[in-house]
Amino acid sequence: MVNFNEAIQRRGTNSIKWDSIEKTYQKKDLLPLWIADMDFKAPLAVQKALATFVSQGIYGYSFAPDSLYESIINWQKNRHNYELTNEEILFNSGVVPSIAAAIHAYSSVGDAILVNDPVYPPFSATVKDAKRTLVRSPLLKMNGQFEFDFDDLEKKMQTHTIKLFILCNPHNPGGRVWTKAELQKIGLLCKQYGVLVVSDEIHQDLILPSYTFHSFQTVDPSFADFSIVLAAPTKTFNLAGVKNSMMFIKNKELRKTMLALQHEWRFDEINTFGYIATEAAYREGAQWLDDLLSFLAHQVQIVRDHFKEHLPQVEVMIPQGTYLMWLDFSAFELSDSQLQDILIEKAGVVLNYGYTFGPHGRQHIRLNIACQEEILKEGLTRLTNAFNN
């Protein structure tokens, strides 16, 4: 059993999560529970594989070996019942760059691109940066969980010529693991209105007990004709710094278009460390991941119990996947700037502010629970003391 409570000093390592906040807020001793990386060491197999490569001392050009493709194919088949071939796997440095690539490959300036609200901020930012038209479809909150508003989605597809729908599966920040039935409805709508689906599945492995993840292209084989899937080991195994992700593109014409863009942009080569870490994680990281999921389920319960007992005004959305939790502070009737001021100046805790996830994220915050239990409890205590006082 991996000890995820092992104390690890991340300050002074150029960590964005830990080392950028003092400069940003001009304040010391802030506790970071924000940016989505984990305060845990990567699996030992990954550490050993990277150390072996480093020890040979030559870091020249490299390519993706067949063994890497094999590890990805086996992982997707065994964990997600998703069948892939070598040619259907394209590499990129990260999922967000892949979203940008998809926008440029499959749409033109001014085209409408659909996202949900709230959703991971780079979705909307990347659409705007590409000079496309951003269209938002708010999620509904039903029984404490997010659900798609299918009527609104169809209305947006009828009133706009939507070229792409960027799907977050599982959802960030809400932690919803969309059901097969929900994804089926999404697929049929997009099929009817000629919308290409870009399914961001970077959290696909971080599924909490009793929930089941369905990759978009496994719901219906025909969905592969109008979709691409984005995945990576980086969120799963805390490898964001080694830079590697995959685009799964089954449709030959869609793949041809993306390959042409990769060639034009010259971004089809990946850092060697990304190749090595990916293969090691997928080959030998399964038990580490299972241990992690058990630990995260425990962390979720800590948060749930803490707010119920100490700050019941906060509505806690219980995640079905990811290591992120969405907290509703609207009962306090604070503006977003007031909420942020309390978090920084009184609580001394850095979280992700809900308004950055879209208009429907206002008066919310996103909490990262992928840290040692002691740090999580300290952060929760700071929060509740600040609001109760």
C-alpha cells in the first residue's frame, strides 16, 4: 500500500502550485489547495525508468517505440474496454495544446464552438484565443450533481452553426462521471447537427469507487466518425512536468487532417521523458493507481464530514471522479472579490476561484484534495475558522 501521507517538501522546486503563490499574492504562509497536480511521488516504476535513462547520460533525439504503443493499447483495453491500434494514436505535449490543435484543424476563424458552464477554464480561453465564437451551455444542478441540459444543448445547436463541442469527461470542476446514457444522448445530438466532439478524458483513470467511466467512442462505434478523444497519463500519475498526451483518432479523414496540422506546426515530437514515463506508468502503475483511488475516497469523506459539522452553509458537490471538489459558497451572499479576499487574507488558503470556470461558477471555489491528509485538514480548518469568525 502506497503511503500518500508521506511528507514531501515541494517548496523551492519551482512548483507552480507551491512556489508561485507568494509572488502572486504578496503574502507568505499561504496553503495551496488549487492547481490540479498532486503532492505525491509518481509510481516507483516511473522513477526507476527515468533514473535509468538519466544515468546513461545521452539525451538526443528519440522516437516512440512499439512498446510504448503496446502499453497504451493494453491500458485502454484493460481499464476502459477501449480498442485502439498504433495508427490511431497521435502524440502531443498536452491535452490543452491538443484542444487548440483540434480547434485549428477542424474549424475556421469565427466558427461557433460549444462548451459547458462551468467547465475547465482553458476550454473557453483556447476558443477565444483562436478567434472562434464561444457558445456556453449551462449545466443543471440536480440532487447535488451536475447534469447536461439537453434542451439547451439542442437549442444552441439549432441557433448556431456549432462546429465543435468540447466535452469534459469526467467533468472538471464538478467531478461528474457521465453515464453511458448521457453520453449516448450527447452523441446522437452531435450526430444529428453535424458537430464534431472533442472529448477531453484526461481524468479517465481517476474514477472513485462504485462509478464507471465510459470513453465517448466506446458508447457507440459510429461516434468515432465525428469525434476525437484526448487522454494522458499525466493527471493519473502526477506526471504533468514530463509533457506527454495522446489523441485517439479512429476516423481516417479526421486523422489525416490532424497529422497535416501537426506537420505544419512541427509539434509531433514529444520529450523523451514523456515517452519513458508514460510506458512505465501504464505497464506497472495499476496497483499504485488503485491505492490512490482508495486514498482519494477517504479524502472526499474528510471534506464532506468537515463541512457538514463545521460549515454547513457550504454546499459540497461530492465527486464521482477526479481529485477535485466543487464548493458552493453562495449562501454567504459574497461577491467573487469578497470571497477571494476572505480566502487569501483571513483563511490563508489558495483555491481556484469559481468565476474562472464560467458565469455559472460565481460564488464557488474548486478544492484540490490530492495532498497529505494533514495538509487537507489544515486547509479546511483555516477555511472554517475564517468564515465562522
